[in-house]
Amino acid sequence: MTLNSSFDIIILGAGISGMSAAMHCIKQGKRPLLIEATANFGGRARSFEDRVSGDIIDNGQHVMMGCYASFFELIEEIGMMHKIQKQKYLTIPFHFTNGEKDLLIAKGFANIHGPIGMALGMLRLKFLNIRDKRSMLLFALRLKLGICKPGSMTAKEFLLSEEQSDRLIDLIWTPVILATMNGNPEEVSAKIFVTVLRLAFFGSGDASSLYIPQCGLSELFEPFESWMNEHGGKMLRSIGVQSIDIENNQVIGVTLQDGRRVESSNVVSAIPPHALQKIIPNALHQHSYFSMLEQIRYSPIVSLYLWFDTSFPEIDLSAVMNAKTQWIFKKSTTMKSAKSLLALTISAGDDMVGYSTEEIANLCANEVRQCFPEMQDAQLIHWKVIKEKSATVLIDPDTEIQRPNPKSPVDGLIIAGDWTNTGLPATLEGAALSGKIAASLI
């Protein structure tokens, strides 16, 4: 059975890249059909109700930065920017497990922040010595001038070549790399790392400011379907695609899992690499463009939520140093017996995914107590641990070279996703940009 349709394009997957592609297709005057196998928007960026506490929690804490132009374009279009809290300038409290703390405030002069504010913020850090600060500022200057040449090095190799000490790499650059690239310095591409630094931390204006959602991620994307319907698009939810149909190297449509067919000469695949492999014809698996999908490596993220019987200090977030826990975010809770709810993240958590969820919760709860004297006697009354073993693509130097361009060798088949060749790490911004690029190729 063939569905009657007048769609210019079929988009597979209502994650960030799929929604972005659909939005930009509509802006170009095209009518897209967006097909999502689940009932949700956002892909990995989604939320759900914790059954014990009744709180809405995310599948993992997401934070945006001021340089996320493509992502914010999507959020602004559906009218949800008011649900995201913006820092005036980058402000990050640092807490150490020995109880010490510090504060990065990237504040410049006369409301001019950007690279000047970042440089001043680095100079104010007490846990860095004069030598570290001098080395870091010279490195930042070389980046700004475009002198640095990362080539095909890993981030660790590149940083050492730029005379960054092991101490500086551990204290400053490793947390940056983990947060933005979900990989260790010894693994990730220096080329992408340099892009992150230039766009975000040393970018102009509020590029480095953090933007933190004040609602569940699913709520953030909820208006998208209505927006699509109002602008001539359509969405099918809770139904997967069985195959992308191709004849004579030309896309002719897709077959849904219930056997129905939808015809179109243009398809954007905005689904993960392993999912794409399952729905393309077997003959294409031998093509170099598609065979490389099997070589893609992934990196895990462990996210957890801890409910305590003690009030947490009046800060929104903290970078945790010398610990398994990397970031803590203060959340609100409706659980009557709890006085605080914290969201914690562990990126590149390869050494943690083998632990039991109880072991992870107790270990991280102890690190909270060590970092914050106010929490020393806090009792953990509930916890939720989420292990995403394939959270993001691990963009090492080899993967960066092999990342597929959006235009596939099949006519009418465009590929989108944060894992494609965007020049960015696998982030919300990378996903949104890939959707925008895909739409421009239709």
C-alpha cells in the first residue's frame, strides 16, 4: 500500500538533526514528512518522569553555549528560548574533593567580554600558578592568530607540542575536552578541539556563555510538531522505517515497518549510523561511503540524579576536580522527603559503565560530600543512574578524516547527524548544523 502524499522530502528521525532539517526545508518552501520510530522528539535529548520522586529528569544533562547558533535558530523558531537560562558571561565554580574551591568569571570591561573576559578569567584562577597562566595565555594568543597547526594529532599530542604542561592539561584542558567532545585528550582529534576553542572559549561576544534549560528537554521540543503542521509539514510518530527504497541509484521513497510505502525522490537520513545500516539495501554495504559506518567508535556518558535530605549550596552548577564526577547541576525537586536534587555527569565514562548503578551512586554521592562541607552529613535518599554506552561518536583523528559528507553516492539520499562531516564535535550544535546543511542540498 502506498500512502498518498505530496511531500517534497522524507526525513527519518526526529532528533535534533531531523528537526533542524525539517525546519530549514519548510523555510525553503518545501513540504517535509518527518518520520520518528518512537513517540518522542529530540533523540537522545529527552526527558521522562522518575517514578519514585515524580520529578521530570533528562536522559542526561545538556548544556548549550552562546556559539550554538544553529541549535538556537531551531529553539527560537518554535518559541522556546524563554525556557533556557543564559549566563551573562561564562561563570564556572570549581570544587575540589579536598574542600578547596575557585571561580572562573570570564568578565571583561564595559560589557565587552569574549576573549578579553576569558583571558582575565584565567588570570584570576587561584589554582593555576604564574607559569601555567603564562603558558595558557600564549597558547590562546596563538590560537586567536591562527598560528596553531593541529594536523592529524590527538588533542594531547597537540597540547604538548604547544608546551602545555601535564598539570595544565589535567586541570584545564581535559575538563574542556571531556565536556565538549566526550573523549579523553589521548583519543580525540586536535583539529576539532581547536575548532571548539576558537568558536566557544575564545569566540566573540557571549560565545562562551553557558545556556541551561529550565525545563525537561522533551518539553523544550514539544511545540515542534504543531509548528510543522502549521507550516505545511507533517509528522509520523511511533512507526519505524523498514527500508529506504532505491532504484537505479535513485531514491524513490521508504517502506514503513507496517508495509506501507511513502514515495519521494529525496530522503534525509537523520538517524544513527547503525540504524542507517539496517535500512539501506545490502548491496550498498560494500560501498566505501557506507562500509565506514561499521568502523565508527562510540564513547559512553554516565548521567545520574541524586536526591539528598540536605539543602545544596546556592549555586547552579559546579565543575568537580580530581574526581570521577565531572559536573554537578542543581535541579528542583517535588519529592517531599528530599531537600535537594543534583544532576551529575561523567563523560567518556568507559571505566564506569562496568560498575553497578548503586556503586556509581554511592561513589558520586561521597564526592559531593567531599567537595561541599555543607553536604558532609547529607543522606542519599534516592538515586537514578543512566548509562549511555554509545552516547556519542568518538571523533579521533582517523574518524575525523572519515566522517561522511552529507551528500551520499545515492541520488536523493542525504545524511545528517552530529557524526557527519560538520567540522564540529558530536553536540547539539553539530546535530542542528548537520540538519541545516542537509536541507540546503535538497
